[in-house]
Amino acid sequence: MINVLVVDDSEVIQQFLVYLLSSDPDIQVVGVANSGLEALKMVEKKRPNVITMDVHMPVMDGYEATRAIMESFPTPIVIVSGSLQVKEMENSFKLIEAGALAVVVRPPGIGHPDYKTARDNLIKTVKLMSEVKVVRRFPGQSATRPKKTPNRPKAFVKTRDIQLVAIGASTGGPIILQAILSKIPKELSVPVLIVQHIAKGFTNGFRDWLALSSNIPLSVAVDGENLLPGNAYIAPENYQMGITRDLKIKLQKLPPENGMCPSVDFLFRSVTEMVGSKAIGVLLTGMGKDGAKELRNMKKNNAVTIVQDEASCIVFGMPGEAIKIGAADHILPPEKIVAALSDILSNG
């Protein structure tokens, strides 16, 4: 059984979430907390496998509660947001900074046409997050959990004309992307394309939050727009994002790949087809295998391939799969990924 603690200051929402989660035979709600402070006390007593966390609460809000829990009793936390308003989404991503793993929209009422899809997504997310091994956070500690990298990476290739960087990420990706984009050189000579698996409705909020710390301009990609050097583009939800040979964004309404739309594999494959060796592929933390196969194909076509190392990953699924099948030229923590990009692009 997956033991879940529900944290929300509304009794009606508490009952609703308990009803939704309990509808799955593998989930057991072991407690309900009305505030962050009460949640902190209950975590110590109940030791749940997962916590669903509200953002706005009296006494101690979701941000303070998440930070306190990750410092005292590290537990996978799923943010259940009641709104897609800009301010609400910004607050949700602050909880990601504090150590929460994922954010989902609270399902609408039972009679709503989106009810079943949203309910299933909440349950699926809770189940997936229950498998994540979180670590204790200390006051002021970065969520990237830097550790010593055991081996020096092999020398970077510096002779090719790199045209773009393609990055894929899933669970744990937002905080790692924040770390990379906040340190990436402002004078970056190529565009950056990003596929981040994220809950529907949160892409624009994710962009707004990430833009607050990004060193380069950041936007949600638009079909047909030119890729500009020193700009980053995030794949919109419900579209597969690729590129054209003349370096324009190409968005297509196509089925999911690896259960994902947008898919990292789709982006990497398009990059290989259009620019071949003149690209850098980066695969970051995340569950599953999305991106691994096509990263290997990028490597076979002599592109530079970089995979996040296990020590700094929230979830080592996607990077681990890429390493297992021989897709990685370099295995690096986030800060060294930035150094690698700077090194390669400044000498390309």
C-alpha cells in the first residue's frame, strides 16, 4: 500500500481528495492535516510514503511546510494546485524550489468532463512519486544535491559548428533547468530547445517562473518561428516539437511517444534529422525512458551527448537508461553541464 497524507485547509477539499485517492486499491490515506504546521507533526507520526500539499494555508503555508518537511522528514511531496492563475502557478513552483517533486491541478467535480482524466493523473502522479528516494535538505541547500563527480569527463569536441542545444527533462527537471539556465552565458551563440514533462495547464506558468532566473530570453515555442541564438524555447503541451532544416520551430499535433506529448525522443530525432552532428543533446533527471533511444541516435550521428549524473538526479530513470544503452558522451552534474556547454560553444 502507498500511504498518503493529505494537506489542505478546506474540509470539503480534504474529503474530495481522500475520496479520489482512496478509489485506487493501492493507495491508503493515513491522515489529513489542516495546515503546514499540523502536516509537519503528522509526518513524524504517520511517516507517509507521499504527501499531497496545498499551496495556501493558515499558520504555515505550503512553501514553509515543504521546506520544513524536507529538512526534517524527507518525503515525496506532490503539490495539488487549485488554480491555473499566474500567481498560483508561481507559488506552486516555489514549492518545487523548496523540494516538492511534482505539481498537478486539483481535479474538478465529479460531473465535469475532465474529472476522470484529472483524477487518473493525480493517482498516477502519487504512485510514481512514491517510488522516488528523496534526501534530507538542509537550510539553504540547493535542490540539485551536488556531489563529487568520481571521474573527469573526456575532452570536449571543440571543432564542429554547433547550431543548437536540445534538452529533455521530466521529474525533478524544473529545478535542474533553473540551475542550468541561471548560469548559462548571456552571449550564448546558439538557440536552446527544451522539452519538460509537466502537468497540463502549467507550461506558461513554468516559463514565467523559469524566466525569473534565466540568463537568456525564454519563451513557449510557436510554430514557424525562427530559432534565434541565445534564446531558449519550451515545447508547448499537446504538441510534438521539432525543427525544420532552416532552423524554424515545427509543432505538430501527433500522438504521444513514450506516453508523452511533447516527447524528448521526438525532439532529439528531429534534431538528428535536420542538423546531424551540429547539435548538443542533454538528458536530465526524470522517470521512464523518454529521450534515451534518440540521444543514442544523436551520438551515432556524431552530435555531442550529455547526461546528468546519478548523484545530482532526483530520478535517475531517463539518464540511467541513456547511460545503459551507451548514449552518453559525458555524464555530468548540472554545474559541469553548464561548463561543458560554455566550453564547447565558445570553441565551436
